[in-house]
Amino acid sequence: MSDPIRDWHRLAGGTVLLDGFHALKHALRFGAEVPVAVTADRHAALALADELAPDVRDTLDALLNEVPRETYASLVPRPHPTAVAALAVRPSREANLRALAHSPRSAPVVVLDQPRNLGNAGAVIRLAAGFGATGVVTTGTLDPWHPTVVRGGAGLHFATAVERLDVDELPRGPLFALDPEGEDIRGVKLPDDAVLAFGSERSGLSAELRARTDHLVALPMRPQVSSYNLATSVAMTLYHWSATGGAAAS
């Protein structure tokens, strides 16, 4: 019989940490391969599944191994209130790149240009998955599969293609970049194959990405308000795309 703790230590270096019940639930819904999952309270975890995720309840029943709370806490950087954690196999880069490059696309690709905040990146991935975006690409040094990003994304990295690329490697398609000097987005229809680029929280768009941009667009903003949170900007832009005929509206 397999030993979940031994398996955990053997696999931890090369897999994705799913931190909490909701991350595991979402990952399973979107086809993640999960070789090991643990909980400090199996009864409570399955009760959550009965209430919130009956579609994956049987899978969780077969997958979850109960371990002492101290053991569970030793496996994760910060114990989650649901006392559930799992390790998942990261989707292949090749498969993600194929998804990003597929043409014609039925939904935009979101690009975070040199982002800095791990939590914001995770929130954007969660948004992109919710709207059915083709994927989320980061440029720069932030790893979009960092455990903090995955935690912020609630396991929804497995619902969309998430990769880090250089600007010259971005998927094809008309590139719309958000910038205060751009055209009011309310007068623009964003095509399904758009690449939607958002600058970093501190310095905006990089010169390299700005040079690649086809259209600058701006979100409506009251005078003297300096900026929106990155995830808020992405949410407003994807909502505009869906509300003006995008695939997510169907």
C-alpha cells in the first residue's frame, strides 16, 4: 500500500502544490493529474465536497489520505483553513504553447507585462479562467506557477494555459495594451483573438511591449484617481470583451 507522506516527499520538488480544498476541487474539475492528497480532517473535507463539489466527491473520497494535523502542517508553508493539500502534475509547456498558438482563437490571451505581485497574478489567473480566456502569459521574472500564485488562483491554473514568455514570443493576434493615454475602451470592440496586455503595478508597460502594441486602450477612471488594482483592470477588460459579444457571453 502506498505511503502518502513518503510519496509527498518524493514528488514535492517537481509538482504543483494545491493549497486548500478549493484549489484541489478546481484542479480536479479541469483534469489535473493529482498523485497524492492529504487532509487533517477527512470527514470535514468530504462534507465540503458534498456541499460545494458533488461532481468531484467520489474522486476526493478515493484520493484523500487523512494524516495527523501536525503532519499536514509540516507539508505546507502555511496551513489552509480547510486542512487540505495535494500535489499535482504541472501541464506540459508544449501543450500550453500549442493552446496559446492555436488559430483561430475563440477567446483572448491575457498578458501581464513584468508583474511584481504574486497574489495579483493569481487573482488574474482566476479571473481569466472564469471568463474562459485562452491563457495568461507573464513576461519578466515572476514565475506564474509559484505556490503563492497558485494559491491566489485557487487551482484554476489547470483551467487555462499559464506560461512565462518573452515579449517576442507572445501569441499572434492584435495586441491591445491598457494605458491611461489610450482610447476609451468603451468605444472599442475587442476581438476574440485579441492579446490583452497589462503593465506592471508600479511602472506600467515596458518599452518593449509598448513597441509591439497595435492599440492602446484606457479604462474609464475618475480624475485624480491614479490607477486600478491589476486584477480589477483585467476583470473590467474581460467583462467589456464578453459584454460586447465575446465568447463568454454565449
